[in-house]
Amino acid sequence: MNIEKRLKTLLGDANVEVNKPLKNHTYTRLGGNADYFVTPKTAEQVQEVVRLANECDIPFMLLGNGSNLIIKDGGIRGIVMYLGEFNEIEVVDTTVRAQSGALIADVSKEALHYHLTGLEFACGIPGSVGGALFMNAGAYGGEIKDVLKEAIVITPDGELLTIQAEDLHLSYRTSSIQTNGYIVLEALFELEVGKYGEIKSMMDVLTYKRESKQPLEYPTCGSVFKRPPGNFAGKLIQDSGLQGVQIGGAEVSKKHAGFIINKDEATASEYIALIKHVQKVVKENFDVELEREVRIIGEDK
Ligand code: FAD
């Protein structure tokens, strides 16, 4: 039986798409198609897909909310797994259990609803819970590491595990979810009781900061680069006079130098070429290597 048939037998015809365009699944609106795009509905189905991919020696990857990804123009070979159906959020006392496909911003709002403090920093991060754990997402002094208690994951062999947060080695935009190839299914956050008004006004302040400083009106991947030690990527890029520089339809944002926008139907190769150009110029000017925060995946055309 071919892969398409086997996936459809496992997941049902409606949950397997072949040669699926991924552009609209990413915030940069870039990239080609996935060979197979699957949307499992249960943990068992995720495990089955992993086992099938291993048995047939086909690569597979997880797609969250596509806010930290550049997919190359040639698309992705193998299986792209999308867990958008895993989107429940449940609050019990001071703990919030959230499935991987829920948006971290929605988890933050749910915490507010129950007067729980700790996740205000995440109110404007456009990622899923799975992507937020994978990246140890953070903003304005807070990060996932501060509030995560444990996660339920599936290993690359298809085994279901509950892992304590300290064993996930969360640090600046990295985690052992990345290095071990775990699939995040669920996260348990431990928060504290706070005052609704204070939590809400903090979220309003952070939202205002984000909206006034970031070019959210354009497709973008957020901060392209990690913060170099003792410095700021945006400042180095600004001081290099790179704001407004374009390659094809990609442009270094004039509003926030740390962002590259897809201004006019850019291709992924143009966007990536601009990233490399920025890295080269900053290295020449300041002898600083800018490390990418955004992940680039897939094949060239
Ligand atoms: P994706 O982009 O879909 O994927 C990112 C990586 O996570 C991929 O390698 C993917 O395979 C992996 N992944 C996704 N889901 C899972 C899963 N269930 N299990 C295992 N691996 C998985 N980030 C910050 O930290 N702070 C910010 O303030 C911030 N602001 C942003 C603002 C804008 C406008 C944008 C576009 C992005 C911003 N980001 C920020 C980046 C991004 O939102 C975060 O990195 C986010 O955590 C990515 O989540 P995602 O679901 O979109 O992941």
C-alpha cells in the first residue's frame, strides 16, 4: 500500500492532504507545498503516524501556528503534522492544562479570565502551545520556563511520556524538545492567583508596546535574530543603515529593524537572501554574528 493510502487508513480521507500548499499556514506567507499534510485527532493517531514514518523511512515534522518558520520555495518532503485540533484549555485551581494546538495567547487570556498571573508576557505571542514550548518563547522579561510545570510528549520512536519542565532544559529560545525531536501534545502551566485588573492592565500595556513597535500589518516571522550577548540585534541592524533595504519583495522593516517583512509577494529565497545580507553587513560593521531565531525548513525550488 502506498503512503497516501496508509495515512488515509490511519486518519481518515479528510485528514490527509497531498501536495498541500503551506504558504497560508505561515506568518511570512512564504514557501512551497508539503508532500503529505496530516491532521491527527488523537494521541494514538500521532503515534501511528510517527511509527509509519519510521517504518517507511519518511521524514516528518510538526507545524504549529507557523509564526517562527520560513518554509523554502520547494516545500517540504515527507509528512507535515498539524495539531490544530488539539486545542483544549482547562483551568483547575492555579494550573492550566493546554493542548499543543491551542494558541499561547488564548492560554494567556484564559488565565486572565480565572485571575491567574504569570502568562501575561505571552498575550501577544502568535504561536501555538507546542511551538511556544519548543522555542521557550518569551517576551518582556517572561518566558515559558517560568511557568511550565510539565509536558506530555511523543518521542521520535512513538512513545508517550510525561516530562517535568526541569528535564526539558528550557533556555533562551531553545529546549530539549528541539534536540530530542519530541512532539508536544500537552502542557501544564503552574500560575499564581492575582488581581484581574492588574493582569489585564499589564496585558494592555504589552499589547500597546507590541502594536506600536512591530510591523504587524505585514507578513513577518517576528524577530529574525536572537539577541546577541550584551547587545540588541535591532540596534546593530539599525546602526548598519539596513532599514528599508530590499531584496525582491522582502524588506528590512523601517518600523523595527529586527523584523524582515514580506512587503510585496517575496519568495522564500529572497527573504532568506536578505537575512544572509543582514548577517554579513552586521558582521562586517560590528564583528557580531547574528544567530537566527527563525527556523528555515524545506527544500529549494
Ligand atoms: P511554528 O512556527 O509552527 O514552529 C516553530 C518550531 O516549533 C518548528 O520547528 C516546529 O516543528 C516546532 N513545533 C511546533 N509545534 C510543535 C509541537 N507540537 N511539538 C514539537 N515541535 C513543534 N517569539 C517569542 O518568543 N517572543 C515574542 O515576543 C514573539 N513575537 C512574535 C511576533 C510576531 C509578529 C511573530 C510572527 C512571531 C513572534 N515570535 C515571538 C515567534 C513565534 O511566535 C514563537 O517562536 C512561537 O513560539 C512559535 O510557535 P508556532 O506554533 O508558531 O511554531
